[in-house]
Amino acid sequence: MRTHITFFILISLVGSLISSAQASGTDKKEILSAKLAVIAIGPRPPRRFGSTDGVKDEEGGEANSASSLLPPKPGEIPPRRLHFDIKEKKEGDAKDDDKKSKKELKSINVTFNNPSHFIEVPPGRSLKLMRKDDSELSNYISISPLDPGSMTVVLLRPTGKGGKCWVPEPMQFKINLLGDQLANKRLAIINLSRKPVKTVFHKEKKLIPSGGFVSYESIEGLELHRIAAAYGPEDKIIYNTALRLNKSKRLLFYVLYDSNPNTNDGRTVGLFRTSVDPEEEKRNAQKEIDAKQEE
């Protein structure tokens, strides 16, 4: 009888250990961070020259008085960085219910018509990104929950006008570089401008509407892939070139946006280009998963 009881207890303990291990593995998957980069795409402000004494930059700091190039006026460019809270810190020696909570802020750089680096952010919840004006934080944009292990680029487009184009909440275009939408793709074209744009990929012609998105795989056996784009009744050329897309696993991004013709060679549609390697990022993400599961 004692033998049966001992055996039953051992079986129960083993079952509990297995359940705990499975729950632990599930928890690690759930807490796997997402990666995020924010890139603002919009018209370049005009260059101004003069005395910079007493002139403040967009975050309230003093401009470089040694330079005669004036900084952009607040609202002409997006905030250089945004802030969000990642968790609440417990303080004090009392019980958990009695401890004081304190928000911990983290910053993310916002590049303007330039590539950006990814940072780790909490997955599974909305991110409220705040801007800082004269040391005061205010809500700017909210990003919908990101999947654990995802790698997301958020492109921002201004919604205001003139010198205040970046003051209101900008529109955003979100794309997961590791998602099925871009699997095996080598070129992606995103039209953030308000104009429909005619594009050519090799012999394939398409009209990309405002807010439209197309992506292409490389053509097997084709050394050079011809790409071109134009807009308006006069078919004003945005780009017309040839690319080697089958020599690399990198994904090339072409982003079209509303530009200032005075700062963009007379064109009202501008072009931003960057590239990433989704396959490499998948491998890095898998390494991170494996490392967390081994802990």
C-alpha cells in the first residue's frame, strides 16, 4: 500500500514539474520583445541663414551660435525622439500592495528621411509615444500592439500644413519586415504621397494609388531589373534606373512622399530609399528565442 502511495506521489510531482516547465516556456515566448523603428517621411524645410543667438531648437535647447545656418522652426520637422513607459518600478520595503509605483520611460529616436535603428519594445500592448516640448511631455502617436518577436517599421507622414506640418498627430504606415507579406521579396514600393504614381518593374506597369503598397521578387536569370516611376499628367520622373536584386537577400524600400518643390528639385513627390535583410533578422530573432528558452 505504501509503495502505491509513494508511486502516486512521484507521478504527481513529475506531472507538476512538466507543467511548470511548459508554463515557463510559454511565459518566455510571451515576454519576447518586439523590435521597432520609427522613420518620419516628409518635405524638407527651407534653409535659412542668420544669427542664432538666443534661438532654441525643437526641444528647447540652445542652437549652435557658431553656425549661421538657422535650425528649422518648431513644427517644420518631426520630434527628434519620442518617449514611452515600459513598466512600473516598485519602490520601498513594504509589501507589494503598499509599494509606490513609478513609471520608467524609454526613448526612441525618430529619423527624418533617413534610415533608423531598431529598439526593443514591449509586445502585446499599445505604445503611447510622447513628445517633449519645453520639458513637458504630451501624447503624440499611439502604435497598436506588436507581436512578440516581430520587427516593425512605422513610417510617419505629416498631416499639418506649411511650417506646422508636424504639429498635429501624423498618419502612420506600419509594416512587419518578418511578416508573410514580404517573404522572398526584394523590392517594396510604398506611396505615402497624395498623388497616384505610375511605376514600372521590368515590363510590368502599375498605378500605385495614394497609400498603396506593392512588392516584387527578383526575376530569375535577369541580371538587371529596370524600375521607374512618374507622376502627374506630364509624367514627371521620380526615378528611372536599374537594380541588381538577385545578388543579395536584402529588401530594398522605396517610399514616395509629398515634398516641397523648393527643396526637392522642383518635384512635389519625393523619394526615400533604405534597405534591410529580413532573413538575417529572422535568424537573429530565432537566436534570441533560443537564448531566452535556455535561461
